[in-house]
Amino acid sequence: MRRVLVSGASSGIGLASALRLARAGWRVHGGVRTTADADALREQGIEPVELDVTDAAQVAAVAEAVGPELYGLVDNAGIAVAAPLELVPLDELRRQLEVNVIGQ
């Protein structure tokens, strides 16, 4: 069975992608950050993996857990800070860049 990893699989496009792939017969590993999100994915036939794309140790652990047989990656994890750029606190801007740019 082909395996795929979907980062940011707890909601939105990531969840929709994970569900679509699972329905199509893929073995889906869904990246989540909370136990509640992991439980919700598990109930839908998706194998949750704890994955914060800004945490190198978690990325390495997921790579080890998923193994070398990974067929695809939906690199979906992302966050949005809803404010004009000049008003975004520097720590929030850095976090957004870490998740959306560096982590990818």
C-alpha cells in the first residue's frame, strides 16, 4: 500500500487532503500537534503523527516512524497572522515565517 504524509492534517485543506487520500486507498500519516486532533484523525482511518514542522527533533522522529517507503508528501502545514504586516508583533511574524517558510 502506498504511504503519504500530510502535514497540517488537523483541519482545512490538510484534513480534506488526508481524507481524500485515505478514501482513495492510501495509507495516510497525518501531522498534528494535539492529542485531540490525533484522536479525531485516528477515528477517520488516518494514522496521526505528532509533527511541528519547526521542531527538528519531531521532523526526524516522523521521518523515522514513517520510514523510507513514503510515496508522497503533502506539505500543507501553515499558519496565518491576520493583521497588517507593520502591526504584527515581531515574535508572531517570526513564528509565521518559521512555520510557513523555514519549516517547509
